Amino acid sequence: MNEFHLAQVNVGRILAPLDSPQLAGFVAQLPEINALADQAPGFVWRMVDGGGADSTGLRPQDDDDLFLINCSVWESVEALQDYTYRSAHLKVLARRREWFERLADFHHAMWWIPAGHRPSVDEAMERIALIRKNGEGPGAFTFRAPHPPPAPVPPDTMIGSSPAT
């Protein structure tokens, strides 16, 4: 088992409310696209709101009902990249300008987390803030400049371990 998994967040501001005719095509595809992610090789977890189907009810910016967040965890950069660009997800991604504003800053970030950890909305938004402030680096990166997972810590060098005798 990998000691680290890849977390990803993407944010966006929709052009109209979710229940508007303008967003109907996007909303209609959410169950299919989420099911596709859930079944994708390398998928680990995705953030959902209180309804449990998707994250469209979460509001990472309290004062903006049109600002949405999507966060998930994957086994590797390659697994996320395959889902994003080599599955039916691509057809939805290609239509994003119909539903989302073009953001001037980074709207996507990836980072490594210990296996089993589940990022919170606040943690995910901190990674967006980090990549916007510092650009890409080990703490927040994109597909353009992926970083490898941290090196595993050998058991004999962990704090509190004693050398074998």
C-alpha cells in the first residue's frame, strides 16, 4: 500500500444558480460523472456535502453562493490524469466555459497526503491559496509540474524506534 495519496481540489464560480436552465446540462451530468470517478482505477475518496451525492451544497466562500468546490483523493497523479483526460469526464471538462467563469488565478491544486487522510474544505482552500501565492511547488502543484510523493520514512529512523540488536 502507498504511504501517500494524491489530493486534488478544483474550484469555480458558476455563471448562474445550480437550479437555473443555464446550469441544467451540468447538473444533469453530475451523477454520471461522480459514478465514473467512484469506479475509476486509483480513485480513493471524494468530498460530498450533507446530501451525500456531490459537493455542490458546500460553500467554501460564505459570501458567494455561486462558488463551488470539488475535492478528491487518488492513488497517484497518473490515476487522476487518466480519469480527467482519458474518460467520459473529458466531455464535461470540454464544456466548462458554458457553466463556469474563467478565473484569473489558479483554480486547481494537487498535493500529497498520508494514506487515509481526508482533506477538509478549509485544507483544500488553503492549497488553492498556497498555489496562488507561491506558484507551483511540492505543497501545491498541477499536472503541468507534478511533484513526487514524499519519501517514505524508514521504520528504523522513526522517532521512538530503537535499532535492532
